[in-house]
Amino acid sequence: MSEHETVWIAVGGRSNSAQRSYHTDPNCSGLKSAKRVAEKPRVTLSARTKHCRLCSGDYRPHAAGDGRKMQKRLLESKPEDLGLSSLSEDSA
Ligand SMILES: [Zn+2]
């Protein structure tokens, strides 16, 4: 990632939370509610400014609901069932 990367932040909004994150995609839906969008070099941002979850790819709405279900399935499954037997230390 380049230090001279340009990012976008929402400014002038009612919520301060928008200003605590920056966007790497100017068309990000996280910016749509912003009154104004400011383009800034990423280096000028505070270290506390987080990369928006939408354009960073962290936020996956379709996976959110299934996450807990999947975790439960993993807990109930034997490693062998998941094809993970090679990861088990007991088999070494
Ligand atoms: Zn974003």
C-alpha cells in the first residue's frame, strides 16, 4: 500500500463516527450519506482513522448471519469431518 494513497473521508455530517474512518473507494456506500466528501492523502490522517469496513472488504453482509451458524457447525464437527486431520497434533 502506498503512503501517498488518496483516500476519502466524509465531512460535515451530523455523525462524528463517519469522520473516524476513511474510504479508499470514492463511490463507497459508506460515503453516500455524507454531506461532503473530502479527498485527502492518507498520510495526513490520524492513526485513529480506520479504514472503512465496506471498502476495506471487512464487512461482508452475507456472511454475517451465517458466521455463528458456521462456528457452531465447526464446534460440533470432528476435525476429520472437516478434512483437518492433518492439523491435529495427536496424529503426528
Ligand atoms: Zn468505505
